[in-house]
Amino acid sequence: ATGEATALAYPNIALVKYWGKRDETMFLPVTSSLSMTLDIFATTTTVRVTDGPADEIEFNGTAATGSAHTRIERFLDLVRAKAGRTERATVVTVNDGPTGAGLASSASGFAALATAAATAYGLDLDGRALSRLARRGSGSASRSIFGGFVVWHAGEGDGEAGDLSSYAEPIGGDELDPALVVAVVNQTAKTVSSRDAMRATTQTSPFYRPWAESSMLDFDEMRRAVARGDLAAIGEIAERNALGMHATMLTARPGIRYLSPHSLAVLDAVQALRADGVLAYATIDAGPNVKVLCTRADAARVAATVESLGDFVTTRTAHIGPGATLLPD
Ligand code: DP6
């Protein structure tokens, strides 16, 4: 039998970060994380099962080679093993955001790939099972299966037990309707992948354990803040959690630094906005770009303030976006 499916997925930005695995092969995280799915920078992926001799993978019009190819092939092997199938596939992906610059392209990418590949290979998976599958491609992708505010549970144990208990689920709160102003200060791909950086941090930073413990407290507090619809508290927890993650990776040996002088300039502008009474809080992932959480009403002002810093920064404003979906053919 052959099959074909196309899926669309959006990136998500973690407000309580995932930074470190307890099991690298199963992508089991040390801590639970919480994110917001966006409505910009979508990935669209088509998977077609073929009778060809090898997987063919195309990314934004160019054939994938080397480690990018291998990573997707390994992921398809997982799907094939679950489906009891052996045929190869053609994968065509189009991504409309900058790749590898800490703008979560692997999250939308593996969420779309998991959704399309599961259907193409005849697997009938619910959202929770899809989130567990997407997790095996990139941890953060588990959260992009769902829209709005989403938690990814660390789960318990290793191997099979860990795999079953480490899934994502939506937690509501969409009525908060925040904006996320993405300040793009550098579009080039990063030099250290988040995968390598989180491994180095867990293995060498003397502050990793304390970070993980404080992040678990942030997670509990963040869940309560989302439940009561308290955007200021959500922002405050998100900012301190992100700064803590960066502080911790700075103490890896050797230290890892994604923050650039331009990132710091944006952080200063966010602080100045707050001093002016604007609800604005920053978060930063594995790259120099800064994402500013604010209300929908303040988004234009926040964007204008950030852009006025100079030519080095441009902005894109996102709102809450939907989970991964199959597109009709
Ligand atoms: C800083 O999900 O890209 O964005 O699981 O190794 O593929 P792998 O890592 P990835 O890491 C994301 C790190 C982060 C924080 C987050 O999204 O929670």
C-alpha cells in the first residue's frame, strides 16, 4: 500500500524552557516545559510513500544531505517501525521562517513531519500519541502538535515507561490572546545546536541541577498563572526562566553564549517599556533573537520601540496559533 499526506504546523515558544535530556535516545527531558504555539513561520510537509530505494528529502526546494537527511531518515524509520512498513518516502518541506536561528523551526518541522508521516504510513494516532512521536524528532516539537498554551510533561522513568508518560497537552488560556513580538537580530543559522548546547550544559555546568529545580517551581507557578489568566505573572515567570537558562549555559565548560550585544539592547528596551508601565517581558531561545510577550493592544508600540533601536533589528508579531493539522489533498 502507498500513502500520501500533507501537514501544516507552527512553531512554539517556550515560556518555561526545556533545557536538558535525561534520556537522549528517547528524548526524555529533565523538566516539564510550557509553551505558546504561534501563528507565524509555518512549516508545510508532504510525505509520500514510494517504492524507491531511499528516502528523498527536499527542504525549501533543495535536496537535504548529510546530517539533515539522516535525522529525518531516522525519524521515518521510527514511523515505519511503528507501522510495520518498510517502504521509503519522499518528503517535501517548505518552511516560511528563518531556520536554525532559535526561531523554533525544528518544532514546527517535526510536528508537521510526524503528523504527515503517521498518516502516510497508515498509523492512526491521537494528539497525545502524535506529540510523543514528534518528541522523538525534536523535543520541543511535541508541543507544536497542539495550539495555544501547551505543557509537555517530563514524565517518569526511562525507556518505554518514560516514553508513555512524556507527552504534550493543551491547557487552555487562549482567551488571554497575548502577542509575541519576535525581534529578529540575526537571521543566520546558529553555530551550536540546542541539542549539543543542552547536552554540554547538563554534563558540565555546576548550576544545572539548581536550574532544573528552579525551573520545576517556575513550571508549577506558570500553570497557575495561565489558569487564572494573569499575563503579567506569565511574563515575569517566562523572563526569569529564560534568563536562568542562559545564565546556566554560560556556566557550562566551555561556556555557551547565544546572547549578542543586539539581544541585550532589546532586553534593555523591554525593561524601559516596563518602566513606562507597558506589560512587556522577554524570552530568548538558542539564538540571539528576543521574543517579547505583551498584550495584543500593545504589540504595535512594543514593535515600534524595538525597531527604533536601529537597522540591526526587525520584528514580526505573532499571536496564539493552532496545532498541527492535516491538509486536504
Ligand atoms: C531553547 O527541541 O530544539 O528552544 O530535542 O535536541 O531537538 P532537541 O532540542 P530542541 O530544544 C529547544 C530548546 C529551547 C527551549 C524550548 O523550546 O523549550
